Amino acid sequence: METRAAKKRAEADAIAQHESSNKRRVVLGELSNLPNAIFPAILNQKCRKKTLSLDHDADIKDNKAAPVDSKSDADANLNDQQKIDPPASQIYQYLHKMEMEPKRRPMPDYLEKVQKNVSANARGILINWLAEVAEEYRLLSDTLHLSVSYIDRFLSAKTVSKQRLQLLGVSSMFIASKYEEISPPRVEDFCYITDNTYTQAEVVEMEAHVLKYLNFEMGSPTVKTFLRRLAGIASEYQKTHKLQFEFLAYYLGELSLLDYNCVKFLQSMVAASAIFLARFIIWPKVHPWNSALQGYSGYKPHDLKQCVLILHDLYLARKAGFLQAIREKYRQHKFKNVATLPSPPEIPDTYFDKW
């Protein structure tokens, strides 16, 4: 005979077994009782990306419609961004403070005061060649920027003969590639690329000199560092192909490496000038700056005028036109052929007026 309690237990077990058979495993994202869960209703809301992704090449037609960046809209977006994204703003401020440290900045007139045999022309030829090396070994743009930073800072304090300038270049890129790249080229690769003009021992010896001068502090914000943030903000208010705008800004940033006159500017100022000019090239009849970009970068249009005009001359090949490596790189389809975009020959002075 089955007792009443035993019968109830049997019924409960049967119900539990039935419920268990209907259960399924769920992924963590489907759990609705998590405080940070993202629900479909939120995902369906229209929102803008705040980070750049150069791997995604959306099938969007190029559209040169004017950017939506009226002052009221820009101010509203700036306030919203600052409320929901304070860490990014704090990081930008930290990087801006770091770039102003004397040890991270080259002397603005080192060719005149320190170097005896190195000219601005020789420097430009070296950097143009390093851009070819970076393309040959498929190195990141960050590696090229960091290499040039090491070169300028080293030349600000140490006299280098013209014969050893290329050695300084490959050694600086060797250091930068080990810092930035996942699989950096080996020392013998850098010797090979110089047609074995220098031995492995010479490259390693120069590497040691550069590292000692840098006090092994290899990290430093570059133009590319600031462009990542500013390009993302600038593209928030535009209707054109986002990647095209980003590549154009990156192209202008790399062109700045060729001109010795850009050494005197802060990296953040060159980045802001590249954004200003990129917007002007795409929309020449629309003011290239707005209050949101001014708020994030800390620069007003008249602050950028000198740097923007230098970049514009570089873009139109009025300066350093014989240095073609970076220009050829950005003529490629994978960079949206941004080096071939037309630009008006002059920028109206009204675009640099004080606000």
C-alpha cells in the first residue's frame, strides 16, 4: 500500500521530470535578471557607434551630402557624449597632457641647432622610404608614426651623420615594430631592406642608443592616436561613407610626417587639422569645424590655420610632391582612393575666423 505522503512525492517527482524535459540551455545574454543585460528593445533603438572599426567595409554608396552639424545639434551631441562617455574624454585629456611633456616632444628647430649634415629634404626622403618599408612588411600606420617620433626626438639631442641617418631610421622602426606589431620583422629583415648597407650588429647597437635616449619609454601619443578619437566624433555628424572620411584623415596625418615644419606642432593639433582639412575637401562649401569638435579637441579654427595650410599644400603636392610612397599607398582601392579626391586650391579665410 502506498501512503498519501509517498503518493504526493511521486506526483511531485513526475511533474519535476516533465518540467526538466522541457528545459533548454540558454546563453548568458538571454538571462533577463542581470543588472547589465541588454534587451532587444534597447538594441532596436537607433544609436551611433563611438568606436572606429576599419575592418568593416559596409556596402554604402559614396554620398557627398553636407554633414549634419548645426551648432545646436553639435552642442547637444557633445553634451550627450560627455555624459555617457566620460572615460574617453578623460583618456583624451590624459594623452594631451602626456604629449606636452618635454621628453616626448622633439625640438622644433633641431635641424638648425643640433644637426650639421641632416637637412629637411634628407629627413623627408628618409621618412618616405620608411613608408615604403612599412608597406613592404605590412606594418601598422601606428608603427610608422612612432618610428618618426623616435627619429625626431633622437635627432633633437644627438648629432647624426648623413651616412647613418638611414641606420637611425631602420633601428627606430625596429623598436616601434616590436612595440606595436604582433609579429614584427626580424633584425635581418631590416638589414636586407637596406641592401645590407648595415650589419645586424650595427642595427642592434643603434637600437640600444635610441632606447637609452628614450629611457626605454617607448609609448607616446601620436597623430594617429588622436585621429582615432576625433575621426569617430567627426563622422558622427556626416552622411558620407564613413570609411572614406577616416582614411582621408589618416592620409593627411601620414602626409604631415614628411614635412619638417610639422614637428613644431603638438600631435593633437596635427590630428585636429587633418580632421578640419578632410571635412573641407569633402564639403568645401560647409564650415569644416563645429562646437563639438572644438569641445573635444580643445582647438578653435584660428588655432589650426597654420597647420591646416601646411597639410593642404602637402595634399595638393605643392610641398614634398616628389615623395610618393604615402600618396601611392592611399591611391589604393582598399583605402577608398582618398589620395585622388579633388580639393579646392584655396581655403577661405572666413573658415578660420574666431568664434
